[in-house]
Amino acid sequence: MTINIAQQRSRIVAETIERIRAIETSQGVTRASLDAIKSEMLGLATQEALFPSAEFLPPPAGEKGAQRYLLQEDPDHRFALYLNALNPGNATKPHDHTTWAVVVSVEGAEHNTVYRREPGALVVDREVVVEGDTGIALMPDDIHAIATPGASPTRHLHMYGLALEVLDNRMGYDETTGAAIPYNKNFMKPSAVAAR
């Protein structure tokens, strides 16, 4: 009997999130636990056939922004997994999440600049290119900005401890002064829900 790709994806995503839930339950939210969660997410991202580009399309050619697909979310909005499809040339201002986050690549590169706040300034702490077997794990108060250079669309899996749609205290940061301002919530609405 042939298994429908959407059913297979739903099962494998659910199994992965169950393991992630167990990691957070047993270890809490620490750099070490997020590295363990990142390992689970990297394993999921290697199964590229579960996330076909024909089903997870970016915005129309030339448009900025992400086409965000919700893959799974708990009823209480915990453990929300999205696939973000972006065209090249996108960038965000530095921002936080107020929940933990892990990002891995199914296809393409996402450049992450991670910052630290110092009095009167936002200082680059490190840069991480999310692609292949390299992901990024962010604590709730970590600040980062992303960019999608290159010539091809990207598909990345974004796992959050709490769904983006219910986060109402996120902040963006001025790169020059480090000043915090409320982050635009409108971009956080998912574009679509993946077939399950």
C-alpha cells in the first residue's frame, strides 16, 4: 500500500516533535537542550522528499517576504513547526523571539547574524549560515537578523517553543543604537497550512 506523502510527513513531523517535547521536558530550555533539539531538526530536514518544492512554494517571483506553512502546533500553541519558503533577496531587521527557536535548511542558505546588546549599541556576536548540516538554535532573548542571498528560493524549517502568532512582546532593534522597538506582528500570520 502506498503511503500518501502528506500522511508520511505528518507522522514523521509528529514523531520528531514528540522527541523534541521530551528533550525540553527533561532538560528545560538551555543551550545544551537546544543543541539536542537542533540535532532532531537536522535529521528531519534531511528528509527533503517530505517537503517538495512544488507543494511548498515561495511567494510569486520578485516578491519579498515569506510564504509560511504551518506543519504542526499543539492545541496550547506550544511546539509550533513551520516551513518558510522565501525568494532570494529577503532580509529582516534584528529581532528577538521571546521563545526558543531552532532553524534548519531543507534547501538553500539563510544567513543569520546574531547580536548582543551593549550600552548604546548592538554588536555582532557571530554569523551562522543555515544550510546543509548547519542549523541555528536561539534562546528566547537572543537577537538575530536573517538574509537570503543567492539566486534561488529557500526552504527552511523553523521550530518554536511557542507559536509565532501568539507572541506579542517581540522586539526589533536598531542596528546603530541598539534601541528596542515593537516588532511588526503582521508578518507572523502563516500563509498556509500544509496538508496533513
